[in-house]
Amino acid sequence: METNLNKISHAVIGASIDVHRELGPGLLESVYRKCLARVLRDEGYQVEEEVYLNLTFRGEVVEERAFRIDLLVNDLVIVEVKSVETMKPLFSKQTLTYLKQTNKQLGLLINFNVSVLKEGINRIVNHFEE
């Protein structure tokens, strides 16, 4: 599975760079999310947008539709899209929470509001026990 995660991660980053190169910084997150989803679908990936998650606590759902994932690629990689001046530690924690709630291993937190996109890419790993 690790190879598959790396392949998807690489594709998401490449597609993000393409989107950023074409659109530049400063647009709404929804614009980047839709364009990134389009590029990934064109490349043959299964992409779900705005996936709602229930909040599970102690094995029970305590709130339905409590969270919203921006993109879920091939049901394996969570992508959170941002377009902000400053990345806050909260964003990484939020992405990690999504990983834990879905029992997924890898998330990408991407801020498109930067001059060079590689400065806006953060890889978040859920070190869960199987």
C-alpha cells in the first residue's frame, strides 16, 4: 500500500503545481479544490469532493456530518486545500483528525496562496496502530 500512497501523493502534488502554475495565488479555496479535482480525474484518479464525516467518540457517532474533507483521492489520501496568508498549526491538527476519524494513513495539506507551491505543501501522516 505504501507504494500506492506515494504514487497518489506524487500525482496530487504534481497536479497541484499545475493548477498553481496556471491560476497563481490569491483565489478562493473552492476554485483550487475544483480545479485540482478536475486535473486528478483527468489523470484517472477517483476523486470525491467535500466528503462529510461523522464525529465518532468512544465507538459511537456523536454528531453526523461534523467534519468536511476537501478531497479524498482513491479512497486513500485526504487532501485539504487552503488559500491563506499564514498556515496555522490548527490546519495540520485538523487534517490529522480527519485521518484518525477515517483510519486513513496519509493527508496532504496544500496552501495555494504562496509564490512557490512547494512552500505550501505539508504531508501529514497518521501513525495509527493496525
